[in-house]
Amino acid sequence: MGRSLLDKLKDLERTIGVRRSNGEDAPADEARAASSSPQEPHIENHREGELAEAGFQKLSTPHGPVWVRDTGFDLCTSYGDRPFADFLFCDLARLSRLAKADVAPERMMFYDVEATGLGHGGGTVPFLHAVGYFADDEFRVAQYFVPDYAAEAAVVRLLADRFEREGSVMVTYNGKSYDWPLFVNRCVLYGLIPPEPAHLDLLHPARRLWKRVVGRMKLADVEALLGVKRDNDLPGSEAPLRYFAYVQGAPLASMEDVFAHNLRDVCTLARLALEIAEALEERRSWPHAAPHVGLATWFDAWREWESADAQFRRAVEQEDADWRARWLFSLFLKRRGRWEEACEIWLELARDFPDRPEPLVEAAKYFEHHRRDLAKALESAEAAQARVADGTREHGEIARRLERIRRKLERQSACQADARRLL
């Protein structure tokens, strides 16, 4: 059964050291949580026999048995186009800043669930929890399976203890909206105080970097950027159906595709975290403007202005540099007091986007207040007003600006006339 799962993970391209644990190699916390009884857990029935044959270990806990399968990947194993070892050599300082926590490989828990539905209510049961982590020169994935509804309480209690570790950083994809609220609700259901680990939801940085490149932001869509290919992968929507069939008597073999899908998801979390960390360390470049703009806006907010400037410049150099990339760069230059560079971009935008008044308004401000060139300020403001519909708030604001510039011009003309008379 263990080998059949490896056959399905064809996208683990140079799988040097994939290892399925035996009963002596369970995650340390789970081993400590198990019963103090020295004997091996007794296999009581055919269903338990199936689980044992599939590589699951039965842990005896004070709240009931927990079935967990621990799969280890040698750090030289490549997932997508990168070995897991690369994560250990990546600078995670900026990723820590993004997570608002001290991110280190040994602290990270890559978490994904498969559940009976998409809601958070009591009727949605998470039947498979996967936790990926780095330990003992491996990337390991512990999969906690709920073979029947009565077994869930023990799994939730064991995981709650694990997630309570001091300094832990939960890493998910859309987990702040789905996986974690679902787990918290299960904790409440069983009378537990939910743990509160630091939480890095990779959906949000991935969206900022690649939303304008890939469109949809499902994990499978992002995988294309990571060199990850899934062959014969089970659609996530089918997982609940497989589980319902299993609890009604279908063989465990029908769940192997679900286990494989879940395992891949966790491996992708680690690969995606590496990609985002390297992007934040400016070790990535793309032939698209949007990812560079995303990085630039982070660096600007963090007051890392040299890095922000470099990323904005990379963005506007790309062939697909659009209004947004160039406009945000111009506003960045304005905030940094680099008015002439900003104005060059505004005039280019005014030419390339003849329906947009904003760059002309900014140019008018620059000419009026910084260059003191009222004639050009008037010209820019009049051109901006021509692009705005009458009666709008923006039209009124430009009209007031024009009135002020014209008054200044009148005073300027009067002063010049007085000066000529004195001569």
C-alpha cells in the first residue's frame, strides 16, 4: 500500500529518500501522548488491519486511538523544480516580517485538511489533517486520519496539543478563511481552548504577487508557477464522497487518492513558502510587471526604499507594464520627493491613457507648487478637466484648482507690469 502512494506521486521528480515510517517512528509529541502501556496497540478488526497495512500507526491516547501516517522525504528530494533542502538555506527574515513572527524551518507547521464540506459549522467534519514539518534531515508529513466520526475527538485533542507549542508558526493556503476556523470550531465543540499559533496564510502574499498573472488563485493554479505537475490527481471536491463511501464500508484503498492529494497539498505549501521567501529576498525575477509591483509595495510599506525603487523599475521595464505599475511607481517617486522623474511618468501616462485625468492633475500640482510654472500648470489642469464629466466631484475639484491658478497668473501678470513700469 505504501508503494502505491509513491506511484501516484510522480511529480516528486527525483525521489531519493521517501520513507514511510513504521510504528517506532511516529512524531515525537504523538509518541509521548500515547498510552504508557509498553505493548504494541492491538489490531482489533479488519478496518484497523487495513489502516496498519496502509502504513498508519495506531496511537493509544487518553481520549481514544489516533491513526497517523508519517511520510518522510529526504531533503535532496525535489518537489516541482526544487529540493526541499533549499528551504533550509533561504533567508527567512522578510518572510518573518510578513508573518509577524520568527519564522524558522523547525518552527513551521504546514497544515492542510480534507473535510466533508466547505462550511465551518458542526456538520462539516475534517476527516484528514496533514502537518508538514522539517525534522531529522527530512521533510516529513504526518497525516491524521479519522476513520469514523467517533474517532475525531481524540485527533482534535492531539493536534491541539501539538499546535500549542511555543513559537510555532502555522503555514496554510487560505487557512485563515477555511482550515483554521474549521479546526477552532472543532476544538470548541469538544470543550477545548483553541491554540493560538502564529499563522502565515500563503494565499495573501501569493495573491499580491501572482493574481494578475495566473488569474484564479486556487492552489493548483499557483503550482504551475512552481514547476509542480500533478498526474491523475483527485479533484478536491471528490474527497468527501470517497470518505462517505469509506465510513459506509468501502475499502481503505478507495481513500488512497485522497491521502495522496492531501500529501501533495502539504508539499506544495513548503514549495510555495520557499518561492515567496526568495521573492521577498529579491532572488526572483519574472517577465511580468505585477509580481515586481507586489514586492515594491511591501518594501515601500516597510520603508525599505532602495528595494522598493529597484522592484518598481523592474516592473515598468516589463512589456506588460500597465497603468497600475506605472502609476504606483510615479506616486512612490512623488512621496520620495523625486518630482521630475514622477512628472515624466505622469506626462507619459497622460499620452498613453487619453481618458485618465489623474496624471494631468498630478502634473498640474507639480508645475504649480514645485516648478512655479503657472502656464504649464494651467495647461495641465485644463487638459485634465476636459477628461472629466461635468457635475462630478472631480470636475469641481479641478475647477477650483483652475480658478486658483488663474488668480495667481493675474497677480503674476500685474507684478510683472509693475516691474516694467518701474524700469
